[in-house]
Amino acid sequence: MMKFMLLFSRQGKVRLQQWYSATQEKEKKKIMRELITIILARKPKMCSFLEWKEYKIVYKRYASLYFCCAIEKGDNELLTLEIIHRYVELLDKYFGSVCELDIIFNFEKAYFILDELMLGGEIQETSKKNCLKAIAAQDLLQEEADATRNVLEEMGLP
Amino acid sequence: MSQLLEKLTMPAPAKLRDLIRQIRSVRTQAEERAVIEKECANIRGMFRDEDNTYRCRNVAKLLYIHMLGYPAHFGQLECLKLIASPRFTDKRIGYLGAALLLDERQDVHLLVTNSLKNDLNHNTQFVVGLALGTLGNICSVEMSRDLAGEVEKLLKSSNAYIKKKAALCAVRIIRKVPELMEMFLPATKNLLNEKNHGVLLTAVCLITEMCDKSPDALAHFRKQNKMVPQLVRILKNLIMAGYSPEHDVSGVSDPFLQVRILRLLRLLGKNDSEASEAMNDILAQVATNTETTKNVGNSILYETVLTIMDIKSESGLRVLAVNILGRFLLNNDKNIRYVALNSLLKTVQTDLNAVQRHRSTIVDCLKDPDISIRKRAMELSFALVNSNNVRGMMKELIFFLEKADAIFKVDCTSNICIAADKYAPNKRWHIDTMLKVLSTAGSYVRDDVIAHMISLVSEASTLQAYTVQQLFRAIQEDITQQPLVQVSSWCVGEYGDLLMSGQVEEEEPLQVTEDEVLDTLEKVLNSSGSTAVTKSFTLTAVMKLSTRFTQTIPRIQALMDQFGSSVDMELQQRSVEFAKLFKSYDHMRSGLLERMPPLDAKVGSKGDGEEANTNGETTAVSPPASPAVKQEEGNALLDLLGGGPSPAPVIPQMEKPAAPPAASNDLLGDLLGLDLSSPAAGPAPMVPGMTAPQPQMDMLGGLMDGVAAQPAVQMSANNLGIPSLTAYEKNGLKISFSFQRDNSNANVVIITLTATNSTDAPMNEFVFQAAVPKTFQLQLQSPSGSVVPPSNMGVVTQVIKILNPQKAPIRMRIKLTYNYKGTDVNDMGEVNSFPAALWQ
């Protein structure tokens, strides 16, 4: 299973972190710091995998963002690259040619999309269409709720 | 009402978007911290006021702040409030916050469990989905127990969206609390009949988890549920079905599902011939039909290969798998090459011959631009070395070593040494290889390599002239590589006379004078790049040359005087003692500095992999580093000399030299400070291999052996004419000794033990032990085996070396243990009938 997924920029800024196994906040920070340093130092011609502690790290750079996953020893690293790619495709479809800024300003959406693709460190849906449909439906639910809310807010009521 | 008014007059808090913009606009870390601290203070204030209007916005902001690495734990309770809110927006952000801010140890888990329970029964599928998603990501042991029932209900739902999420929640629950597995077993029955890929995928994942966690579940799925044919059918449909845009990834049909199924097949087929048999065909089909131009196809092939390797597959299929990996090695994609090397490394033990066929491709990967690939290729190359290809492989690996990154060199050199040791076709090749290693990556060899090389040279008596000339040439050119200089110094000191002899086959003889040799050694001694250990080696070498050279003795003596004032205590002590040897004990000098007997390489290589030091600055080469060993040597010397009236009359008359008395760990200090009165008492039992001298120490030990040899009149080797003797014969076990005198040390007797067995059953766990009186020193080398075969069909041999400096009649006690037809046999005996020719 996947242990965690990290998105970070070329400057080493974290853009998304999803942890699939309980980890202390301090430990999370340490892991992120270490991995970001290691990966940013790697040259482009190097392969996308590295063995790190008890995990295999799979990473790939898309434009200015690094997508980085920690998987277990028995997992398929080539398929993990496909999972990353699938996530990027979903982001791209959702935002319409996604860029780092989309993910910064709509970070919660990036999480929602990931949560329709993965659950508990395993992939849950292999159809792009189904993922996006679920997201769209939930966005709609949210808009409906917010619409009533806005009317109330305009009236000055909580 | 007044509160409401107050709220209306207060400005609304900044929007998330505005906060992000503000944070992005700051220039320094300090400014960012200031902005965030201010915002956090606002948020805290509003949390305290139980504000409901902006809670969602505030938690969202807090999540952003948390992502930047600032503390946000104070938002945990607010997340729970959001989850409890009826509004979908609140729930969505609340659950996201719970997944990000809560960890398993929080007491708030109890509270969240209640909300989860409510939402799992919600009538909107997306609310149930949110709850399941969070549960799957953060579920703890307690939550597992509390909510397993709800999840099981949802697993039977007719809604695919909920079903797939429930299946993955069940996976998480089983991981946390394996005994809850039984609850989910019945529900798995119909899951594989689903059409929806999400449900199929998660169901396979759930079943995999069950099989992985419990052998009972594994057996259940194998036998009762006919799992293998079902999976084979699904996989077949996947690869046969035409294009389905929904699940297609560059022309491959749902690779995620395919890989999951292949993985479950691996578990089911492992150690089960029937199941393996049932999946043979489909595996072959996947292996041959999968599109290989893209990463996605290769990810399936890779999983297929792993499955083929793990189950009881037909040999043809295994060859197919190794060939897929071979093709991977030629792939342009570095990731695929890496995976191939990694997998080959795993299978090299079982399918060695199949992997050997790809040797040249693997060796080519040593030149890959990617460092990770080079590392794997190096490991794999070493795994493939054998006596047939050792010459070619070593050539490639030494070539690799020249260019290799520094981090590889240590591993590479020691692996080359191990491989050369194991498969060397002859001594000359072995020495040449080691010479190349030392001169190409000298600074990166481990210390054990130095000792190893030294013992190698000392054993190869016919190649000493060649080796010393080569080594000397090497340090004439380069004195910066410490291990090379150390080995060279040792050899030049030991075989310096052979430098001028000119008698070397093939090679052009070295034209060098005694002064030139000393020039080079002096350069080492005066170089600031030389370590203290190197200088010690070199200084001792110079001293030894005083008995090998004829015209330069005064120069050597002057050198010793010069280093008598060295700031390095070790060097100072040595040179003072050496100088003393010239002045006060000149008659002993030639004896003390005599050539060393061949060292036992096996003992030296024992340390393989234990000492990871790369340059000899801190390890046992230097005497002060290992007082324990030193002590042992002192004792050994005590044994040597302690036996009452000694035929070495000079020793008792010696006085302690003027060397710094504090440095007790020096050889001469030990030698001269001996308590000579200690009588020899009782036999000193020895266990094989335990007290064999460390070659590392023999730089000094050489002197000691010299002392032992000193009183002896050099005797010519005499191997003939000493009759063998039967040391033991009982119960069909016969042990005979044959004898040999050591060529280089007249006091050493080499006994070769031969054990034979005339009974009809083998004698297992055969161990021979021997003890001699303290006036002797005994060294047992490791036996050729531990089983004495029956009916005299084979032998166990073992070499025993006895150092007998006093030329006393040899006595030996022996102890034998072995296992015969299941019973342990112990016996002891004494051997007193050694032929007198051994010590006369």
C-alpha cells in the first residue's frame, strides 16, 4: 500500500501531503524535509525510484511540481508512476490544464480529487470519468448549500 | 440581538484566497511568520467565540497554514464541529481537516467515531463516501472495533460508489485488527461477480489482504471459492476485450486491475502446484500479449514476472520471465532498466543460468548514466562472477572501478577482492588483480584488503620478486594512496633484496639501486600526505632493509636517528628502538628482522565486512588501536619464552632500552619486559582458528617470529624421511599425522591430519581438538569438512602447526567428538610418539 503522497515545488514548498498510516506530526515534518532534500538534489537523468528506509520512493516531476509517493517493498513502482500520472490527468481535467497556482489556491480540491482516486493507500477507482463525476456531484451539493447560505448572509443572518 | 449587531458591524474575516495571496506576497520567512501568527490569533479568537458563520472558512485557512508547516492542532475540535454540521460544505472541509490534523493518538477520535457512525448511515451517498474516505485514511484500532459492523453493512450495499469505499475501509480495518477478518469473509463471496471495475479492484485488494494476513483465509479462497479460475476469467476478459475508453490507459485495459489480480494470483499460487498450474496459461498469455512500448504495459509485465518467479511455474515460463527482464535491460526508459536489475538481483539465486545469459547486457549497465542503475548493475555483476567468467568480468569491473563514483569504490574494491579470492584461476592473476585494485582505487580499499594482499604475497613464494617490483614501480609513481603505500612498504621491506635481483619472468627487470629504494621510502616518510600508520609501515620496512641491503646500512641508521625525534610518538618509539637495535643489540638484528613465514590468508579474510574503515588511520594496523590483541601477543611470547632454561642465551641479559616506558604496547617493550620466570604449566588447549595470529599485526609480529627463530641454526627444509604416524584408531575412526618442516622457519612443524572412517555409516559433526604443553604454540587451521564418509570413501584433513622454539620433544593431547548413527561420541587421547626428527 501507499504510505503517503507528497506534492512539492522545485523550491521545496509542500503543496499537498496525504498520509495513509498514522504518523506523528514531528515525524511527518522530518520525513518531508529529508525526502524533499534528497529528491531535489537528484539529477533529471536519474531514475524515478529510490530506496529509502523501509520504503520505495517513487517520484515524478510535472512542470514545477514534484509528485512523490512512498510505497512498500512489495509494491509495483512502475504502476505507482501510473497512479501519479492518473492523478495528474484528473487534476488537469478538473482545472483545465492545471498549473501549480491552481493547486495552491484550490488545495482542498486537490485533496478531494485525490480522495476519489485513492483511499487508505490503495487505488479505489480506475475510471477517470467516475472520479470526475463524483467530484462534480459533490461540488454541486456544496454550491447548493452555499447558495442558501449566501442569501442568509446577505440578510445579515448566520 | 446585541451580539448579532456586533457581528454585523465587525468586518468579515479575510477569505482563504486572500490569505494565500497575502502569504505568497511576503518576502522573508519572518514576514510570513508574522502574517500567519496574526491570522492564527484571529482564528483562535473566532473559535473561542463559537462563531458558526466562518468556521468552515477558518478551518480551511488553518489547513493551508498547517501545510506550510505551522502548528494547527487547535483546529481539531473545530473539524469535529464541522463534521457534525448538516451542511455539505462544512462536512467536506471537516472531514478533510480530520484526515489532516488528527492522528491516531488523539482522544478526539472518540468524538469523531460518533459522527462517523451517523454519517455512515446518512442517506446521501456522498456523505457516506466522505465518512468512509476519512475512516479508510485514519482508522485506529478502537475505531475499527466500533465501526466494523457499519462497514460490513455498506460492503453489501447495492451502490458501487459506496461498496468500493467500504471494501477499502475493510482492508484498513483488517490491517489494524486482523481478527475482524471473519466478519467480512461472507461479503467477499459475490464481490468478484461485479461488473464495476472500482468494486472489482477493491474486492481483489480486500481478498489479497485477507490471504496475506491469514493462512486459513488463503486456503479457504484456494479451495472452497475456486478463486483462481475466477481471477483467470476476469484477467482473460480484460486482455481479450476490445477497447473500452473508460478503463484504457494507452492501449492497455485497466492496468490497475490487472496488476492487482496478478498480485493475488501470486499469493494463491505460492507453494501450491495445483493453483500454479491453473494460472500458467494466463500468465504466459499476459507475458506475451502485453504491449511493451509504454511504461504502463511494462508495469503489468513486471508484475507478471514477479508472479511467475514466486509461484511453482513451469521452467519454460520462468525462462520467459527472465527474458522479459533481459528485454527490460535494453529499454530506453531508465526506470524499467532499474526495475529489471532489481528483479534479476532477486531471482539470480534461483535462476542463475537464465540470468547468466544476460550477463553482457548487465555489464553494459555498469556504464549507465543513472547512478542507481549502475549500483544495481554492480551488485548483479558480482553475483554473476564465477570461475568460468572471472577474467572477463573482473576486467569490466576494474574498468568500472576506475570511473566509478566514490561511494561505490569501497564496495566495489572489497567485492573484487572477495571474487578474486574465490575464483582466481592462478596466483599470478590474483596478485595482478589486487595490484590493479590497489593502484586504481587505493584510497578506497578496506583495511582487511591490505592484510589480505600481504598474506597473499607472502604465500606466493615464486611471485614475490615480481610483486615487489610491481609494487615498487607503483609507489615510485604515486605515494598518495595510503593502502597501496602500506602494502608496497611491507613488501619492499620484506623482499627488498629481490628488488635488485632482476629475475622476473616476462616483465622488464627493474633497474634500481639501494639508494633509489630508500629515496622513495624516505619520500613517503616525509610526505605530509602519509598517515601515521603508513609511516609506521614504511619505517619498519626501512629497518628490515638493513639486513637485506648491503651498501646503505649507515643511511638507514641515520634515518632511524632522525626519526628518533619525530613528534609522532609511535614513530619516535619505533625508531628509537630500531636505533637501539643497531647500537646495543646488533648481533640480534639479523635474527629479529628475518623474513616472515607465509601468512595464512584465511585468517586475514575473516574480518571481511566487519571493519568498514576505508583508510587505515584508526584500525588495528596500528598497534595502539588494539590493546587486547597486543596483550595476547605478549602472552604468546610468554609462552614462547617462558619455558625455563631457554636456548636463547642473549635474552635474559637484555636490559630495558631507553624507549619511553609508558608505551607498554610496543613489541620490544613486551619482549624485554617479560616475566621470564613463569614456568610452563599444563597444556594450553586451543580451539581451531581461535588464536591464529592476525596478519595485520605481523608487521610487528614479524619481529617476534624472528626472535623465536633467532637461536636456531638455519636448517634446510626436510620434508622427506619423517615417517607418518597413527595418532588414534578406535571404533573404525583412524587419524594419522604426516609431517613437514616449514621452509622459512625451522622451528615450525606442519602436521597434516587425515581422518578416515572404515565403518559403514558416516561420522557427522566431526571435531578434532588438540592441546600442547605451554612451551609450544599450536595453531589449528579449519578442517576440510565435518563429515568423515563411511567405508574409507573419503577423508577429512586438517593442518596443525606447532611452533617449537625450544626444540623439546613434542607431546600432544587430542580430543575428538563426532556423531555416529545419532549418538554423540567423545574421546580423548595422548600422542607421545612423535618422531624425534621433528625437533632435532
